[in-house]
Amino acid sequence: VGESNPLGKGKAHYLMKPVTGALLMGAVYRRFSNGLFSCAVVTRPPVEGFSQYHEKSIPCFLPHNAHAINAWLAADTQGSLNNEVEYIMNNPRIYTDLEVTRVKTFK
């Protein structure tokens, strides 16, 4: 994951990767009538300690357990969140340790 924060006249850029395992992020998608897809990562307010890397928001990180992942992926035809997803959305946190490296650019 790449994040950046204002620093003087420019920005400080950071590359983040999990120390072990995967970094799971919640996203939503839509399939269009032409067969193409669009997706967006869901974001939440930053958690304590993350604001130094990105002050506005963080991705909605998901816990590493099958119940939470299945709840996130479950089709919702009623337009409401199930309890597990609602809890994840209302209690943003990072579920894995991150290795953070300051980089010059993401290119």
C-alpha cells in the first residue's frame, strides 16, 4: 500500500507492506452492462498512529478470519450491513503489523 502526507511544499511518500501474511482491504465493485467492472477501496477515518503516514483516511482493513471475510463477501440484497461488516466499518483498525518505508516516489 502506498500512502503520502504533505511535507513542506511537497509530500512524504510511504510504502507499507505486512510483516507476515496478507494485507486485506474491503472494497466494493460494480459490473456494467458492457461487461466491464469498476471497484473502489472502502476508506475509514485514520487510526491512532497511522495519521503520520496519511492524515485523511485509511483503507478499511479486514481481519484475517474466514467468518469476517465471508461476511464481507456475502451478497446483500436488502441494502443493509450485516453485524460483522457493520462492526468492521465502525471500528477501523489495522489487523497486521506493517513494515513502513519512506520512498521518493511510487513510480
